[in-house]
Amino acid sequence: MNIITVKINGLEYNLKGEENEEYLHKVAIYVDKKIRGILDNNKKLSVSSAAILTAVNIADEFFKYKEEYINLEKELKASKTEEKKFIHEIEELKKQIQRLEIYNDELQSRTTTADAEREIEEKNKNIEELSGEIEAMKEAVSKYTEENKSLKAENKEMKFNNQSSKYKIMDLQNKLIENQIALAKERKNKNALINYDK
């Protein structure tokens, strides 16, 4: 327990309390100011009357502060209740946000999957189209290869026929020359016979 000596309205008093010295000095200074204030406003009052009025004023302040404290406590309690309510609502909102985020992720995933499936479908369609074009090109190439082979065979045959024709022409030319020579000889012989008969 702390015991200190304080001055209130010029007189010394010993104060005892569990509180520290600084607090006890604050209490003494507060009471001293109150008494001096009352005595300054009314010079005819005795110290005991001023002390009673000070006690009444301090009691009045105490009850007002106490009532204010009770009201503040009620407000604080209501605030705590509201705070709990808000915290609960915030938690619920957080849960809703989490659910919405999960749902959003699922939607994005579905959209991404749908987009991917659409892309794959388009690519498969393109692949099918290209495959069809490739098959058509293969058929065309095969057709042209066959035609080329046929044309080569025809060309070869034509070359052979051409060569044969050349040989036939040469043979015919030789026969024609031989026939012309034979004809010329025959004419010569005929002319010789005609001339000889004369």
C-alpha cells in the first residue's frame, strides 16, 4: 500500500491507496482544483461547505460518468453483437466468393475445354478435308501416271512404227529405183530393137 502526503486547499493530508503515487497525486490535484473553484466563485463559503459541495459535484460527475459508462458498455455490447454479425456475414460472403471462384474456374475450365474441343473439331475437320484432298491428288497422280505410261507405250510404238515406216519407205525407194532402172533398161532395149528393125 502506498502512503503519500498531498496538499488540498493549502492543508496537508496523508493518502493511502493500492494505486501508484502518480495516480494518488492526480486524485489530490483534481479535488484541490474543485474546492478552489467553488471557493473562488463564492468567497463566503466555509471550507467544510466547499468540501461538501465538491463532494456533491464529484458524486454528480461520478454518476453521470457511470451512466455514460453503462450506456457505452451497452453500445459496446451492441457493437460487439453487430461485429459478430458482420464477421459472420463476412465469413458467409467469403464462402460465397470461394464458391463463386470455384464455379468461375469450372466455367472457365468448361469454356476452355469447349474451346479446345471446338478447336480439335475444326482441326479434325481440316485434317479430313486435307486427307480428302490428298486422296484426290493421289488418285489424280495415279491416273496421270497411268496415262503417262500409256503415252510412253504409244510413243514407243509410234517410234517403232515410224522407224518401220522409214525402213519401208527406204525399201520402197530402193524398189522404185530398181524399177526405174529396169524400166530404163527395158526402154533402151525396145529402142534398140526398133532401130535394129529399120
